Amino acid sequence: MKLLYLGTAAAEGIPALFCQCECCKRARAMGPSAYRTRAGALLDGVIKLDFGPTPTSRSWTGA
Ligand SMILES: [Zn+2]
């Protein structure tokens, strides 16, 4: 069994709430395609494990 972790670079997601760094500013300017949410995992290259949205990521989309 092989487990590959995905999207582990920023624990709080991008753009981070109230963050004014260049990365978060750029992500806000680019829109949802540049947003990064919680990490996920890929099991044996076949099964994708995703975790639900956070309150922060919900605030990006208004969902
Ligand atoms: Zn930031």
C-alpha cells in the first residue's frame, strides 16, 4: 500500500485569513483556481481522500 500526501505546504490554506503576504494577495487576485485548501491523500494512486471544507475556505466562496 502506498499513501501519498497532497497539498501539505500550507496548513491553514491559501489565502490565509487576514494575511497580507504577496502569496495570499496574489491568490485573492487570481480567484478560486489559485486557492489552496486542506491537505488530502492518494491511496495506491487510485483512491483520493479529501477532507471537508473549513470555515475559512467556506468564506472564500460564500458556501
Ligand atoms: Zn499569506
